Amino acid sequence: MLGNAITTGVAVVSGAAALAGVAVHHTMTPTTQWYGKTFFGLSPGTKQIALTYDDGPNDPYTLRLVEMLARHDVRATFFMIGRYVKQRPEIARAVAEAGHVVANHTFNHPLLIFKGNSSVEKELESCKQVLLDAAGPHSNLFRPPFGGLRPGLLSFIRKSGLEPIMWNVTGFDWDAPPVEFIEEKVAGQMRGGDIILLHDGGHAQMGADRGPTIAASERMIRRYRGEGYEFVTVSQMLEQSQAKTPGAAVLQIP
């Protein structure tokens, strides 16, 4: 009896530990649906790509990136940190005026899995307000810093009027690696219908070197256009997805 009880207890503890491990893994997995539905791209094989850039606006690299994208007539999606928008509103405004999608990436870039709903609400609303002040009406798209998710977070974000957006391809460019490294990382994950995570800024400070990201982005545009891909914004991609499967709506925050 005692032996059976001990065995059962060990099994329960082991099972709970394994479940906890799985849950922790999913908090930082961008394509997970463990905590609720998120959008991270279209069906594999779709001949569209969405370039996304996090952690701007960043002087001088965000404007250099906008200039490069303009040369190729490509529109991208920029998930901006509110405190940087407050510092350099004219950069955020220029991004919007160039036809790119401007989106919410919180005000201070905290890891939201450790924040309560009141703190999350403050981060979302503060970023939303500075984006409105700088760029006017903008998308309702939101990307959680570091891709961190927890139970209840996605439903709270949607109740705040925002649509959570993740990614399925990562450029691993946050520490300014060589251009070839970024290119190879992206190429190894591509399957069509992709949302690519890149960075025009750095969450730690303004001025992060994003020269390699800009150069790699230009190479990607040339390469994948040559392979028949079309570059679209996340808003365009999401609208296509919702036309097939009704659900979240792409809104403008007035």
C-alpha cells in the first residue's frame, strides 16, 4: 500500500513538473497556440512575405530602413516602443507617412509574463497614446515584447482592442550579426506565407546598430521577389486570412 502510494505520488509530481515545463516552453514560442489563438502567417506555400521590424523608432537606422524600402516600393510593419516614439515622434510620423503599418509594442518593452493586467493595460495605453500623438490613427496590431505570453494575456489584449501578432521566421539580428548570418537564418525557416521578425531598434537603448539588418532586408527583397514572392504588410496578410476564416478584425485606432 505504502509503496503504491509513493509510486503514485512520484508519478503525480513528475507529471506536474512535465506539464509546468511544457507551459514554460510555450510562454516564449512565437507560433504556439497554447494560450490562445495568435496570427503568425498564412498557409505554407503562399507566395507572400511580411517584413516586420521591432523596437524602433531608432535614430538613425529606422529612417535609413524606410529609405531602402521606398527604393524597392515595399511596405512593412513596425512594432514601436512607446518611450522611443515619445523621444523621436518625427521618426514614427515619417514611418506612417511612408505608408508602413505602425503598431504597438508596449511603452517600456517589459516581459509581460511577469506583469499583472493593470501594468499591461498601462503599457498598452501609454504606447497607444504616444503613437496617436506622433502618427495619428494607426493599426490595432500588437506584438508582445520577447514574444512572451501567459494564461489570460491574449484575451486581455483583445479586450483592450488590440490584435496580437507573432511570427514564424526569425532573423536573429538583435545583436547586429553579419548580413550573411541574418540571410541564412531567414532562408532556413522560409516556407511561404511568412511573417519575418527583424529589428530596426534595440529595446535597451536608442541608437542600436541595425546596419546589417537593413542590408540583409534589401538582399531578401531582391532574392524573394526574384523567386516570385510579394511583400505585404501584416494588416494585408491578416485581412486575407480573415476573409477565409472570420475572426479578428484589422482596425484603425482613431
